[in-house]
Amino acid sequence: MGWYFGERLKSKCRAVIGKDTRLSSYMLEYSLAAGLTASGADAYIMHVTTTPSVSFVTRCDGFDCGIMVSASHNPYYDNGIKLLNGQGEKMEDEVIRIVEDYLDGDFSAFDGADIPFASGKAIGRTVDYVSGRNRYIGHLISLATCSYKGLRVGLDGANGSAFSIARSVFDALGAKTFVIGDCPNGENVNENVGSTKCEALQRLVRENSLDIGFAFDGDADRCIAVDERGEVVTGDEEMYILARYLKDRNLLAGDRLVCTVLSNGGLIKGLKAAGICCALCDVGDKNVWDAMTKHGAVLGGERSGHIVFSKYETTGDGLLTAIMLMEAVVEKKQALSELLRGYKSLPQTAISVPVTDKTAAMEGVLKLAEKLERELDVRIIARPSGTERVVRVMAEGKSEEGCALACKLLCARILENCG
């Protein structure tokens, strides 16, 4: 893949590479660097860092592309490669398709030939670029307008990319920090910690009487908060707080927010009452960004805690989300739970069904979902995961019983399809 990008971008391509803490990230990082330099490109290595930091550095330091080695919220034995264009945005779908074709042995983009190796002076260079990570930390600190002195803040680094960066940022801003998930060993990323498993952070907040807590995922592009009572604050609830905060400061362009079809209906109703409209898009951070660009929105995100602030960055950033929530708490002089007044979630059930073949598993599922929506008066989203061998099912309606029944019936159909 590194080899392909070096050849495709030509003209002495400069690429910046980051990685999370999982065991295979080191192997993939150096493989990418080898491929890039073998094609004549220069590879700048940021080492362990966050996806948003790679996006920031790509955009601000004039790189041709950014590459992040991470499987986000997945277990350590999974891994992936996120590709960013020169603006720090997720790479265009057409480019992704060509890359995947090339990996599958289709060399038609190169007139049917494989990519030539560089030699002699044409070989690219590998550059240690940890300074880029430090510039990103400075960027985050500069965005805060308030001191957090006197506030007790819990941080869960998920044993991933944010394990040291988060503490550096919040210590610099004056908070008293309590940190967990900061001992990565290559195999424990997201293991009983992080934004998908907040129980450890909830205990930390309750046992130490903290004011607030933030849990990140493996590459820190997501953030889920925990309020002063130790209760989880989802991405939907974070967007409710942030949209109202920005509107109060006349910073919410068009009084509009972008959220996905998985967002709770309570978010849409609560914001409507506050004079804010929600534009819906398909699931996925790239879809959120594309919709924000289309609607001119400055805020958008997902229930998972992946939130984008277009004024500052072109991708979701868990640390930036945490800073913005802290700004709202400090400026409003209210606890996080108090900022959620007016928000009421609709009953919602979500299930992830492990499958061996995602295509076969979906046979007839959407048709059944339409039938159940009519009969049970629920809203259903059923879709294969983009990163795991699971089918995700969500049902939302007037009663918990109706939602649970819809998920149960769809789950049974999915398992039946898988034999």
C-alpha cells in the first residue's frame, strides 16, 4: 500500500504515518515506510499518536497524504489502515477502490505492470517526525479558553493512542487528572477500558468523587463522557450539550447539526425545542463530514462519540471533544448532568450479531425490518459492520418491549441465515 501511494502521488510524495499501540501496528508502520521509500517517496513517522493528530499534521504541514495504522475500537488482534488526503480528510472512495483492487492483484492502473522499485538517489527517506505530535498537543492546548484548575478529571486512554497525550493536555490546562488505560502492552488496547467499555471510568469517577471523566478509543477519534455521578454521557448527549453551547455563543452556523440515522430520536426532539435542526446522514465519520460540508454545518457526529468540529479539524477528535465539553462546563458553571436538562432519550435497543458471512447474513433482513416497523411501531436500522464480522441491529420506539422484540426477531433471522 505504501508502495502504491508513493508511485500514485509521484513528484517526490511526502507521507506522514501514525500508529496506535497494538502489537501489529509496529510491523505495519515500518512496512508502509519501506513501501513508500522503495517507490521514491519520503515517509515521516510520528510513532504512537492519534488519528486526528495525523489528520492535523497532514493538513497543516503540507503532506501529500496521511496514513494511520489502527483498528480503532476493535480488539488488539485486529488492525487496519486509515488513508487521509492532503486536507486531512478520509481518502476519496474512488482512491480506496483502486487501492483495494491493487491489493487484490489488479495492476490495470499501471498499464498491467507492477510498480517499479526506486534505486540509487531516487530512493525515499524515512524521517522521525515526533515533533508533529508535539505540535498537535500544542494545538489542542491553544484551543482551550478556560483554566481547568480546581477540576478533578478522569481520563481513560484505552491503552491506546491517547494514553499519554490526554494527560499532557489536561495537566497543561490545570486539571487534577486521574488516569486509567495508560499502560499499553500491545495486547490490551480497548481491553475492558475505553469508549466502548466505560465501567472502569465510571468506577474511577465515583470512587474519587471526580467532576467529570472522558474515555477514548484505540486511536482517540472518539470520546464518551462520564458525568459527576458516574453516569455515561453518549455521543448523542454530547452533541446536545455542544450544539446548545455553540448556539448560545452564536457559533452554530445555521443553527444546524449533522447526526446519523443511529442517533436517538430524543436528540432531534430536544434540539428542535432549542431551535436547532438536525440533518441526518448514513453511519460513518466520512458520511458525517460530507454532510457537514454539504449543509455548511460546524458540528456533526455519531452516537459512538465520534464528533467533528469543522472550525478546527477535518475529522473526529476525541480529545477536542473532551476540551469542548470542559469549556461548556466551566463557562456555564454547571455540572455535565445539569447541561443535559431538556434531553430525554427514546427507548432504544442495539445488538451486534457475530456472523461468518455478512452478505449472506443480511438476506431478507431489510424486508423483515420493514414489516416489524409497521407492526411494532418502531424505527429499525440493520447493517453489516464496516470493520468487524458482525451485523448491527438497532430498534427505537415508544416502548422498551417493542424495541427488544424487534431486535430479537431480526437477530433470529440473521442467525438462521448463517446456519
